[in-house]
Amino acid sequence: MPNGSESTLLHLEGAFYAPEVGYTLVSMGQLDKAGFFATIGSGECVINDPEGNQIGSILKTSKHLYKVTHEGETVAIAEEVLTPEQFHQCMGHVSIKTAYKLVKDKHVLDIQLEDISDVNKFFCESCVYTKVTRKSVPRKCEGDCATEFADKVHSDL
């Protein structure tokens, strides 16, 4: 990560190397889980290791984003075999067809996906839950109103 004119070697475990992607995403949650911490202010994001040593400083761009700039990066990659479900989740719940295309077209390197017999049978409970729709509620209630105590009442919450 850039730090003025210096750079710091950072070992990222469980990271995907995707050189064709035009930006670098760093999970602050994963850094936090590993004991790192970040402070943002005065136009930069400073990342410190668990001992408090600064390992990086990322400047804010004109579009108000903190963009990591790479210069002569060293990458040691071990090929990993993932299930389509694991890759689907790691890539932000992209479609399975897109996941296979990313790997096939080498947009994500050194990942192998296990084959599934029928991509149409793939099921992700989280995706289904977030895409649930509801029927629209009419502006005007139609039908009979309850007239007796304990009559059956139907409502849409």
C-alpha cells in the first residue's frame, strides 16, 4: 500500500487476485477481524497493523473515493478450488453464469470452480430472500367489513 514514497508489504489471506478489474476492493471487516484498524480524515485513509504500526495511507480521489494505487506489486498466488456457491458469495452474489464467465475469461486468476451439472438448479437462499416482492396494496379497500365481534379480518401488513 502506498505510504508517501515508501511501500509496505502486506500479506492478504483469502484474497482474490483480479488484475482485469479496474479497482481494488479491500474488506474493512476482514482487516478488522485480523486485528488491523483504519482511520479516515483529512483526505486520507490510514491503515495500521495490530501493533499500531502504519502500513498504508490511501489518498481520497476527486470523486471522494479512497483508491489503492499499485506499483510493481508482488503476487504469490496459490490456485484454489471453490464450489460455485462459495465463489458466488465471495463475489457479492453474482449469478452462477457470470461466476463461470469471470473464471473462464481469466478476469479472476488462479481460481477453479467445481462443475455443477445444471446451473439452473443453483439455489441461494439469501438471493431469493432479498429479491422477494410483494403484491401491491390497493388504495381503496373493497369488500365487506366485519360486522360482528370476532369476525374474521384479513389485512396486509
